[in-house]
Amino acid sequence: MNRLDYLLRRIFLIIPTFLGITFLCFSICRFVPGGPVEQALANMRGGNNPNNVTMQTQISQAQIQQLRKHYGFDKPLLIAYKDWLSDGIGMNTPSFKFPNKTAWQLISSRFNISLIFGITGFILTYLICIPLGIIKALKNGGRFDMFSSLIIFVGYSIPSFAFGMLLKMLFCGTSDKFFDFFPVAGFTSSNFEQLSWYGQLVDISMHMALPVLCYVIGNFAVLTILMKNSLLEEISKEYIRTVLAKGATLNRAIWFHALRNALIPLATGLGSILTLMFSGAVLIEQVFEIPGMGRLSLDAIVSRDYPVFMGILALTSILGLLGRVLSDVLYMIIDPRIDLGK
């Protein structure tokens, strides 16, 4: 199998995989209890007030059917799913929670914020983890290796959202004004529009500092240890001993031969760059009250806003599947020895 056939097969597999993911979640949204119809009926009956018996008896079957039609629950499952696909994979469907806005309007308003956080955290993670992993491999078993491993795993053992709450308590003035260094919440300050371009840049940077640190800490340990172990494995291989036997120095063997192959597992992870705006964002955005994609998805799930939830799911599914294909392309470019026939 040549590379072009392999890539075409992977691309064509995106379609049935996407249909399977979205149809399964669409079906769950149709049958899970507590949906928008049930919520509307509960409001019409007076909420949780058990004494409102008069209102409870006034809801007719016709009214219930009208509610089901309003929310699109009156159609058979397959027909409703086909309509969802034909409606721009649900992006043009009005939100249940905000009827005057479509799912895409709500998603696009949060897209840029999550993308900025995702790209910044992604770049910083690789810029820190790769050099640190290389140093740990070169000083394997030494004091630096042991001390840095202790710090890495202590940080890894703390969940990102708990780490964010700790940072917020220490450096946002919630417990002591002496440590009031960073804004408490949000992406910009209330006077953002009145600031100069430099002031706006500083304002955004101050709002991003702690959340981005939480983004980085989530993948920090995994990538650092992966870089270290990958380089150690390459150094122990036969071709490095051959390079040394030919008179090359250890530094040359490591930096010009072993390092390139050691970077392959990390480089193929660049395919995840397409899903950066969703990476670990839900709880972090909730802690720092950032109006991003993660917080929007959580609000959509809690409020049973299925059009917005399905729109986010469709977008993340497409980007995730394309990211897998991109990872394969990067792997083929970096390591031409790959056998696609297996």
C-alpha cells in the first residue's frame, strides 16, 4: 500500500466515524430524561411547587405535542438526525437557551478565546518539556533528574482545576490583598476598550497567565518523561554505538543522530493542534470564568441546550479526526521507514 492510498483511506474513514459519533450522541440527547420538553412542562406546572394542582391539570396532550414539535422531538429519530445533518450539522439550529441565536453564533463568539489559550498553552508546553526532557536524559540518575522528577510528579498529581483554584486563591487577592497580582476572572478588564494597544496586550496577558499555567501543567509531566525516555532509548540503540565507533563524540551522536529520532513521538502529537481550543478547557474556564468553548459546552450540557452541545460535538469530532490524519502525515514525513502495509 503506497502512502497516497493510505491517506485516502484514512480520509474516507472520517465520514463513517463522524456519522457514528454524532448519531450515537444525537440518540442519547433524544432519550435522556430531563430534556427541554420536560423542563418546559415543569415550568408550566409551577416548577417544584406541589400545591399548584390547578396548573398541573391544565396541560393538555395537544400542548405537550406542540412543545415536542417546537423542540424538534416530534419526528422519528432517523428523520430528525437527517434534518440535523442537512441543517449545516446543526450549526443553523437556534439554541434552546438563547432562541434568538443559532448554535454557530454562540460557538463562534467563544472560538477565538479558547484558540488563544490553547495555542499559547501548547507552544509553552513543548518549549518547556522538550529541553527539560533532554536535560533529564543527559543527566539520568543525577541530582537534577531526581529533583525535577519530584517536582514534575507533584505537579502532575494535582488536577488542573484544583491547581487553578489554588493559584487563584494565592495570587488573585481572594485571601490576602498582598498577593493581588492577577485579575480574578474573565478574559479582559471592564475598561479594556479605553486602553491603548499596549495596555490591552498587558491586560490580556495578565488575564491569561494563571489559566495558561494550568493548561501547561496538565501535559507537563507526560511530555517531559516521554521526551526523556525516548532519548534514552535512542541513545542505547546499536546505530549510536556505531556512530561512536566511527570516532564521533558523544555530543555529536546525541544531538545529530539520536535527538531527531527521539522527537518522533512528540512531533506526531502536533496533529492535536487542530483541537487546541478544547484541550482541558472545561474546568479551567469554569474556575477562571473565561467565556470560552469549554465553559459553553458545560453550560449547554447542564441546561440541556442540545443544539449547542451537538454543534460543539460535531466541530470537535471533525477537528479531532482531521488531527489524527495530520499526525499520520507528520509521522510519514519524519520517519520514512514506516511500513504502511502493516
